[in-house]
Amino acid sequence: MGLFSSNFIPIFAALATDKSTQYGRAIGEFWTAASLGYASATLIGGALFQFLDPVYLYVLGALYGFLGILGVSFLTKQGLTIAKSAIRPEGYWSLLKQRNVLILCGVSILALISSSSFNSFFTIYLVDSLSGSRLMAGLAATATTAFGAIAFRIVGPLNDRIGRKPMFLLGAVGYAVYFATIYFVTNVFVVTILWTLPIYPLIQASAAALMSDYTSIADRGKGLGILESAISLGGGLGPLIGGVIADATQLQSVILFALAAALGSAALSQLFLKEQAHSPRTLNSEHVSPAPIK
């Protein structure tokens, strides 16, 4: 399923930055739209999970996938067109050998390991450990994505105004504060509210803006694809590590691990993550002629 769901991210993120030199704002607007879709799915999915058989969640996923196919099919040619660049593109290996790209991918992996190691088990923690309801878990997921949509809309311009690195650091430190707080607080309503705080957009939007700075428009899709692979890798390793820790000890220990990973991500970002001066080039100097994405 991940092969299908992740395919659109680097393509549409590259399209978003193609027509604008304000990469932070463009990335923020793209993720705002995506988060609104996630929010609607989790709202409906939470209700289905609470009152009906879980099999209907798969029906809901198939329906959203079919609607996505229809949406792309009705887009005009201009809607799926990216301008051809005069800059010679680099290969994946050349991009991976760049120090800035490797560091960004590394700290992103660590940040996502921190986030996903516990958050993947949040529903279990909320329902089984704190005696919350499944409907509350569904509403919390909806609120998380809805607040995320708002946050992406705000964080995008802040990336351009304040800088990508400060926003990334704020996200990493935010996760550390979040995990430290829920380790000591066990009130179900307080924990649920804390979980809905939109911390992830700080990392996702700033990392994508940084990768856009590091790459030319000719390599934008490849660069964002590499970043998305790193983020997905962190999102996959986190639950694996969290599950091993939870089986060996308890879920509270997973919170401590997530806290340590978040602190590590913040420290490494402060030490090694570099911002690249972004000189807005005109579209005419960067682009030659439009060529549809295939």
C-alpha cells in the first residue's frame, strides 16, 4: 500500500515548487491540501471503526483511491506539467554523495523514528492503558490532521521568513517536550489534546524546503523522492523499534526511547544541518520549455 500512497508526494511537491521561488510557502500549501484529505478520511474512518465492522475501512480506502484516480484523470495537461530546465540533471548517486543531502536525510530519519516509535501505538495506549474510547482515538486523529493542515499553511511562509533550520529544530525540540510531558501526565483528555498538537508539519515542511534549496528544478523530483524515502524509512523503523521495546518492557519505555531520539535529532540538526542561501531566480532563467511529467 505504501508503494501507491507515497508515489504522489515527490511528484506533486516538485510541481508545487516549480512555479514559485518561495519554496516554503509552496510546500506548505501542498501539505495543507494533503492534510485536509487525511483529516476527512480519519474522521469518517473513526466513525466506521466505532460503529461498524473494520472491513468497511478497507472499502473507504478503496473509495478514496478511486476518487484520486478520477481527480488526476480530469486534470488538464497544464496541471501535470513541469517546466523543462536548462540545468543538466544529476543522478541519484550524485545527489546522495552531497553532504547536505545526507545530513538532511539522516536527521529526518532520526526525527521520524522518534515520532513513529510511540505515535504508531498511541491508539493502543489511549484505549487500553488510559481507558479512552475508540471514537476518541478517531476524533484525535482527525484533529491531528486538521490542525496539521492549518499548521502547514502557517509553517510554509515561516520557512521563507525565519529560515528552514530554525523551524526544523523547533519541530525536533517540540517532540522532545511532547514525549517528556506525556511520560508524566496520564490524564486521558490531556494526553489526547497533546497528541493533536501539530508538531510534524514543522519537520516535514522545513525538510522539503531544505531539499528544494539543495537541488535544482531538474533534480527536484529526485531530491524530494530521496527525502520521502528517508522519512518513510524512519517511519518504518520507529514502529519496529517501538514494538520490540514494548514487548520487552512496557509502552512507557517506548516514550523514553522516543524522547531520546528526539533530543538526538535536535542536537545533530543544530550541529550539522546547514541552510543554503536561496537566491530567487526568475522562472525564465531557470526554465526553458514545459514538458509533461511521465
